[in-house]
Amino acid sequence: MTTLIKGGQVLSTTGASLADVLVDGEKIIAVTAPGVFTEADEVIDATGKYVLPGGIDAHTHMEMPFGGTHSVDTFGTGTTAAAWGGTTTIIDFAVQAKGTSVLSTLDKWHEKADGNCAIDYGFHMIISDVNDTSLKEMEACIDGGVTSFKMFMAYPGVFYSTDGEILLAMQKARETGSTIMMHAENGIAIDQLAAQAYAAGRIEPVHHSLTRPPELEGEATSRAITLAKVTGSPLYIVHLSAAQALAAVAEARNEGQNVFAETCPQYLYLSIEDMAKPDFEGAKYVASPPLREKSHQTDLWKGLRTNDLSVVSTDHCPFCFKDQKELGRGDFRAIPNGMPGVEHRMDLLHQGVVAGEISLGRWVETCSTTPARMFGLYPQKGVIAPGSDADIVIYDPAARQTLSAETHHMNVDYSAYEGLEITGKVETVLSRGRVVVSPSGFSGSTTHGKFLSRGLNQYLI
Ligand SMILES: [Zn+2]
């Protein structure tokens, strides 16, 4: 089965060029000047459209247990929504709970995802119990294609690791060439501020943000960078939201340290003002780190241009407003932390292109090519080139759409971007050569997605 995508502007990290793309089976076999090939089993006319490598969302939480409930997208619904939005790979997090084994955790996550994904998927491993066994098990994870390990400086008593535990895991990362991903917020101090706010009767959602000040993200980011320097471990800061944290990352990168960071669309477009909405509406925006003052957004866009922020992921972790977010009425500390977003990352970052914040090349780079290289998937993923998987998005840059819970495909009862008008829209999506989204709708299947055994971070020398 061959497919010819003709007449489009093929995008890469260096921008756009008019080219045709020929797919045979699951792979791209040729990228040529327009008109070199004219026939194929299926011909898709992409005139006036962008043809770009499928998006890679390196930070999602499908069916994730949190605070006595679960994020509401299953691997099936979440990966289907991702495909609708032009994302053809997710990297989700397996979550080691304290007192359990890392490898049995990985088995459990394989069971959840296997045969239930519309697009290809990989895993990171969350290490929340550092001991001799789990450190040893990190090696087996790497052999099994799970080459990055997330740790938390937040959430004491749940996922939190001490500096000593982080140091041990970083030493193992250094030894194995794997990457430590860090949720960098000073959770010990935050919990005190949150307890004080609650005791003083400040119970509304906005206090989630006010008790997690950006300085405590900056401090934790600096501390993680220092520990990474001492151990020689590669470090990837997840969901960076604050100018203070970005400054710490930029400084480390200027010194040549293997420090990388991602941000998320919610930190580029939403702010603490959303969390202050009346009638508990602010709970829709409760995630950690929290939404910040708008002034941080300018720095984050700048960081995306300078590559101090190299990746945009979603931290997709949806909880319904009704029944789940409502658990925190009367105490903001009990609101499940997380927001939906896996479907809209490509669109929202395309808005950055429209607004002149980033170039077309940076759009592709931050949303596809860099995550592929960062997490050992390149060149199988993240590029339109002969030999690569035919994960391809045909994007209409002139189409208009309005984001809404009425029309989105995520299994959640609200949109964080309700009513937002977007320029640009996904038209057709191929996952390993198969058309899964087209103007006539979703034609994929939740048995199509395959597990991706990943290599090491390709930015390390
Ligand atoms: Zn997360």
C-alpha cells in the first residue's frame, strides 16, 4: 500500500519547502521535488497545507491514580484525542508507588496500554521509592526501552524524594546514560504555606497558586541543577512555569551542563487570573506547578526561541470538573492536580507561529523533532525523511476553529480554552502510514498503537 502526499509545504526544523512525500506501508520512502511521483494507491492533495512530522507529546498521564481518583482519559480515549490534534506519539508515565517494585509497576502500565492505544506510545518511569532494589531496577527499565526517570521535589509523603535519594538516582543515571526528569518545586515549604492558608480560611482554588510561589520553583530547579552537576547526571526539568526556574536553566546551559527543560501550553496562554474565576471555576486550572502571573509568559516564549526551553509537552492529566475537581470545594489542597490538553498542543503552538512568537521551524522542533531526539526516538519519529515512520500531519494553516468541550475528543467535561479562537487546524493524520484522522473523521483504531522501546537522550555527547 503506497500513499503519495503531494503539493504541500513539508516542514522541518529549518522551515518549509515544497515537496512530495511517498509512503510505502508504515514508512516514508521518498521526499522529492513536486511531481517526481504521480501515482500511488492513495493520493492526498496537500496543496496550500503544511506537511509535518507527527507531534510527540513527551508528558502525559492517562488513567493516572491521584488522590483517591484517576485521570479520566484512558489510553484509548487519550490517544484518540491526541491523534485528532496531530500528535502521533505520547510518552506516558508509569508510576511506582512507595513500597512497590519498579518492574512490576512497568508490567502494570504495559498491561493498561497494550492493545489500547490509537497511536504509538512509550513510557517514562516515576521513581518514588529510592532503595537498592529500585536503583538496580532502573537498569532493567533501560533494557526494556524506558530510559528516563522522573522524580519529585514536591508532594511530600506521596512522590517526594529527599535530596539524598535524588543524588542516588542521579548517580545511577550518570552510570547508565539515562536522564532524570524533575518536578522541581519545594514541596516541603509549599505544604507549610498551604496549611497556613487553609487554617486562615483561604480555601478557594486561587490559593493553590498563591501558596506555590514561583521562587520555590526557582529554588528547587537550582537545587536539582546543582545535584545534577555534582553527580554528572543529565537533567530534564518538566513543566517549567516560572521565570525564576528558566533563569536557572539558562545559566546551567550557558555553562555547558546537560540540563534541558520543557514548558506546557497552559503556562504560555493561561494565568493566575483564570484560577481566580468565581464559583469554584478556578479549580479547572489547578495543576502543579500552578498557573502564574501573566508576566512569566513573555519569558517562556523567549525561552522557546533561545532553546533554553527545548520541548513543549502538555502534562495532560484530566479530571472532570463535576465529581473530581469538586472534591476540593472547601479545601483547595484536595482539588486533583491536573489539566486536559493532549488534543490542542499542536494548535496552540501554531498560534505562537501566527503571533510571531516562534518560527515554523521552532514549532516543529519543540513539538516533534526535539522530543524525539531527547527521548531516543529519532529518526524513527520526529522527522519527515526516507526510512522514518510515516507519522505525518497535514495541517491547514488558514482554517479557523473554536476550542470547546462540546467539540473536543478528550474524555473530560470542560475545556481549559473554552471559546478560544484558533487559526489553523489538523486536516489529516497518518500513524505509521495509516490514515487515522481525515476530513471525514476518525478512521484509526485503539489496537493500532505500538509500544516504543526508546534509546538514550541523543543530545548527550
Ligand atoms: Zn506530569
